[in-house]
Amino acid sequence: MDRYLRKVSRKKLAGSQSSLAFGLFTPIQCCLGGLFCLALAAFAAYGAYRNDLSPLAVVRYFCWSSVKAAGLVAPISGRTELWFKPQTDLREYEIGRLSNGIQVLAVQDNRSLFASFAVAVQAGSFDDPADLPGLAHFCEHMLFLGTKKYPDSSEFDRFVDLNAGSQNAYTGDEVTVYFFTVSQEAAEEGLERFADFFAQPLFNRSGVQKEVQAIDSEHQKNIQSPAWRNRAVLNALANPESPV
């Protein structure tokens, strides 16, 4: 657990003041035009995916924090073991804070053969510009298509598949969540590859048309759902000036 937390804290950020380690930066700059956002950084679950603790379940434990400085992130401070859990829960939970204000939650399960990681960014479809609906969803897709250090658009998929893992992401109204799972042996390299999503994404033009089509296909499927239609009507009736 310690080495994963230290690796997150050592990740050097590139770019502007709205960058952060293992969390939020260029995609949201593109999506919000540099708007100062809040971000939620994720857990490094040392095993857990195959033992009734999926990344989506652990999202509930995440803590929101303000995005602050860019640059080389200092070691984690104020680390605290979380004790408020069921007596039958054998996992260990530890929370710490990076110097840029992000809180990191680590979940350790010694019974598991897998490691899981997730990052949640507090920006979603509600943050889309009026003239570019779907931009947050587009950013989510593009992050998987290569980084400066790993430029091949299918390299992350191959890495995850070769290490018995899985990966996915989703864009909600107010949050975008990325997560993946690999064998423990591949955890450190997996974290390095995953962190590069958020530090140096390429946003390669060659993948734009394909991802736009994929997003439109998802949208065409979703609009057939009565639940989606009801929510769209409620959103259309909401006051656009409301802070809520």
C-alpha cells in the first residue's frame, strides 16, 4: 500500500495550475476552458476487485478536495487509518492528502490476487458548453487513446488484457470516473500507465471521428430509454442560473 501511495505522490505534473497528480488536468481544461474545478483522486486498492469490492463500490468512500498547485507533488501527509467499518470487514483502509489538496484512499485486501485503481473527476455532462454537448463524454473516451509515454492507442487495452484485468469509465452529470483492474504483479506498471492518462494525454486527431461515432451510438441507444427521457425533461425545466 505504501509504495502505491508514494508513487502517486511522486508523479510529476505537466502544464498549468489546474493540473493535478492522479486526478484532473488537461481533459477538464479542454472541457471547461481552464475553469478551476474540484477533483476527487482515487484509491489504490491492493486487491479487492474479485472480493466483493469493485471500484464503483469504493467510489462512495472518496473525499472531494480543491485542486491547488501543479509541479512536483510532495509526499503524502496526514495519513490516517480508517477504523469505522464492520467487524467482519478484513480490509484495511488508509486515507492521506497530497500537497495539492487531493485526498487518496487506499484499500488493502490481502486475500485478493488483483489490484484496482480509480480516478474520479468532478466534472461531467452538466459542464458541457452549450454549443458542444457531449464534450465531457468525448474527453472520457479520448483519454484511453494514448499518452506521451505510451502513444499507441490500443496499448493500455493490451496491457490490461495481458494481465487478466478489465477497464472502463463513465461520464455522469457531475462526475467522470475512470477505473481498471490488473493482477497484483502488474499493479505498479498499471498505475504508471493509468497516471499518464491524466498527466500527458495525446488527444490524437486520428481517433476523433471514431470516438464521436461511438459516443453518438451510445446516445442513440440511451434516448430510447424512458428513464433517460424523463431525466432530460427535468433537466430542461431546471433554472440554468441555479448554483445547484
